[in-house]
Amino acid sequence: MRGISKTFPGVKALDNVQLQAWTGEIHSLMGENGAGKSTLMKILSGAYTADPGGEIRIDGQLTPITGPKAARAAGIAIIYQELSLAPNLTVAENIYLGNEPKQFGVLADRATMRRETAKVLERLGAEFGPDTVVNTLSIAEQQQVEIARALHQRSHILIMDEPTTALSTRETDRLFELIKRLRDEGIAIIYISHRMAEIYELSDRVSVLRDGTYVGTLERAELSAERLVQMMVGRPLSNLFDKHSHVTDRVVLEVKGLTDGGRRVKPVSFTLRAGEVLGLAGLVGAGRSELARLIFGADRIAGGEIWLEGKRLT
């Protein structure tokens, strides 16, 4: 992609942006919210049309992307954060939706659909079959259906936009294994994420956008948090945050061994002091919300203590 610009009424979303992805690599795309990452990928996938003047080349050939159909024909597939599956249809029906093989020129050839879908699912190592209804699958399994559809369409450029947002740690690990396997098969993967750990684990190269402009590309060996953050925000990491501490010695909240019996929250302990912001981090399914509900009293506590301003509440 060279010289790509996109103008909305009153807004220059992209200005002379470039991006180059190679066969068999995971190329991450980073930038703050509003930097233009999703807009650039929507242009590549045909959802948006770029302003005149830029060009997109696939395998060195100038390729006009006039819409989603043209993008699919060029071997480009995109998986958005919001999955675009029909939940009441089977896996095979979703993969062939709008492109069903015909039997006798009229009826959908469901035997062929099942057979070919099973081949793609086996390639992905999926644990469900062609006749599984999509609304019975987990989010991670539905992502596999999206990837299976892309492979069935013989896509060789796969765009993944924040794919781990709703995944647990285990599901994320399985997705990463699949992404690496697809890369090893020669597929170019463009990966959008805000999570540094994912960028370090997956990326062969990283390109950064800032305020709708292209900042630069780093090779894997050049990656560092300081350099990436400076490219994204335009100033050194050391200048990002106020270093003045407002924390006092007065303990406002103390949690000791709080648990719901081990169902979702094993014994957790921490203290919160006046003037302090205490972050509670973890992937989806790690138990953050469940812990908050125990502290708030929305769920029953199986063990542990909560102290507020020196007074025991449980």
C-alpha cells in the first residue's frame, strides 16, 4: 500500500500512508485510538474506498480494491472484533454463505459443503464439525470459523483486528499457535493490537501510525516498549505520566484471602491506600469482575475478610 489517504467530511483520517507485508510474516499494526489503523485495513479489505492517488499492489501487481468482493478475489480476508457470522446457521453454511455449490443447478450441494468444510477444520485443528450450529460455539471457536472461511476462500492475506479482546488466556494461547502455523504456511498476517505482550510474541515486523500518518516500521530485533510508545505518541516514555506520588500511609481498603470457594476467585489479598490508584489487570475470564462483585457484596463470599477504614465488614 503506497500513498493511501482517506478523507471524511471535515476529517483527514489517513494522509499518505504506506504499508508493506511479506508472504509468511506476521506484520503488526500499532497506534493510539484514532491513529487510522482500522480505516487503513477497511480500505485494504474493500469496506472503504481510498482517496485518489494511492495504490495497492498484491504480489507486485497493481490491484484496484473497489469493494469487499474485489478484496476477496485478490485473496484478502479480514476478521473484525465483532464477528460477522450467522449464529443460527451451521459452520458449513457460514463458510459457504452466498457461494453455495449447487446440485442439479438449484439445490445447495450440502454433501460437498460438509466435506470441504471438514477438510479446512481439520487443517485448523478445530474440535467441532461442519454441522455444528455457530451459536453453540465459544468466541474462540467462532474465530476459528472466520479463519476457516478465509482459508476456504484461498486468502493469502489475513487481517486480524484485536482478535484477543474477548478471549481467555488459554483461548489466546491456542489462537497464537494457529496464527503462527498459518504464517509458516506462507500466509501474510496483518495483526492489530494495543497489547505489547502480543506484539512481542507474534510480530516479525511492526508498523506504527500516528494521527493518520505513517511513522515507521521496526524489525523484530528492534522492538522495545520505549521505542514503540515514542513512535505512537511522539514523545519519550519517560514523559508520559506524572511522576508525583499522592499515596499516603493510611490504608482505606484491605482484602485478606477473599474467595468464592475457588469457582472463579481463589484467595486474593491486597491493600488500597488513600490517594492511590490500584489497577486490577487480567484477561477475560481471569476473575477481575468476579473479585469486584465479591468486594461489592453482589456475590456470596466463601472465605476471607474485607476491612474498610479499619473496620471489618465480613
